[in-house]
Amino acid sequence: MPVLLPNSAGFHGRFALLAMCLFFAFNLPNRLHAQKVDACGRCVMESNQTMQDVQRCALEKAMEEALNRAGIPLELNSSTQMQQSEGGNVYSEAFSKVVQTRYKGGITEWKELEEPKKKINEFNLMEVERCIRASVIQYKTDPDPAFTHEIKGILPAYPYETLLTFRVKPAGSYMLAYFLEGDSAFCFYPNDAERQEKLEAGVEYLFPSPKSQREYFLENTQPKAAKSVMLLFFKKPMPAPPIDLRQDLQRWLDGIEPNQRQVFNFPIILDSQK
């Protein structure tokens, strides 16, 4: 779980100050009309999965089915992501090309229609089914190719405990920053020492800001949980929503038109031992 630490030369010990994200009501820009769709998804438990894993998989399948039943078009999308890092006299760049399918719509909210069903299938494997009623929207826009950002300093791997720093060269935007761990989503920017302000195009910004006397401290409290740093950029001021779950964050993002946002998700590994 990440915490925010004071960055003071006279500070002794670690006083964990939880980020105080700006929690406001969900007044989404360009709010879209949604249609209600019922759908179910099934997943089979594999040997390396937990029950939580297979239930999450079944929910994702149900959401995909809801999008398909709503007639949301599916398109092929490719992007190139660049990560840059510096250490001593060593400077490195890594490029990764991601080709993925992308729905031209999303799910803004959903509710379970019944308790998840569990059974042993004909192959003697545990199978879970989840059925939902989803609010599905279709986008009117595509991502804006001119709304691009350059991110430096986020590494693929860190020690068990680490201080996160990174640089952003924006396109004139407003940022939210999250640490994702398992099902949790923790907003660490903005916080009580760093307000959300417009990041001017072409200017390189360091986070945390040296003026804020703040540190982004990450600790591997859930060794087996997948982790990532997610940076969200918007064309308009965007208060952090009052949520702390990854799925709820994704649903909130799905309710915003693609031409109003750009999302970067950097998977990271924290060492399993101190």
C-alpha cells in the first residue's frame, strides 16, 4: 500500500501520511446515454489461481458479453509506449508496442443479478458464473492523436520499499495518479500538499514536486498481487472520484469520451523481500 511521506531534512523515522485525494461528486464531462444490458460470464479455475482470481475473470467475461450484446463495435488498436530511466551515469530507454482490441464504448456501472454460481464441470474443474446488469455506452469520439504525453522515470522493477519519482512532459492537461495493487486503487496525486493544476504543454514536470516536501512511498504489502502505476491525463480539471477499487476506477474512466483523456498504465514489480 502506498503512503505519502513528508520530505523534510530534519524528519526522523517514517510517518505515513495517507493521501487525501479530492473527493467530489461524479460530474462527468460529456456524459453519455447508457443502455441496460444483462449478461453472464464464466471462467474455470486453473491450478495457479485463487477463487478471487476466477471470480474476477468471470466478471470480466460478463462485462465483455454485455458490450457485445449492446452492439458496441470492436476495433484493433496499436500503440507504442516509451519508458525512460536514469541511474548514475546510465541512461536507458525501452519501447514496447502493444496491439490490442478496444471496444468503442464502455460500462459506467453494473450490479450483480444473483450470487456467483460455482460448480464442478465435466473435466472435474471448478467453474464460476457471474451475471450482471450493466449500463453500456457507445463513444462518439476516438482518442485525440494530438493529446500526447511523455513519461520518464517509472521503472519495471523496484525494491520491497521504494520512493517513486517520475517526470511528465504534458500536452496541456490535468493529471490524476494511482497505485494499483490487486483489486485496490490508491490515488496519490493530487494530495494534501499537491493540488491538481494545469500542466502546461511542453514543460517538463517532476513528481513529487520539490516544492511540496512530499514523497511517494511504495511498499509491497501484498506480494502476490499485480501492481502498476496509472497516470491519467484530462483536457479539463478532473477531481479524483471517491473510489478505492480498480474496477470502479475503470468504470469511471469508461464514462469519459476517449478524446478527453489519455491513460498510461505501467506494470511494476516490487521485490517480495525486504
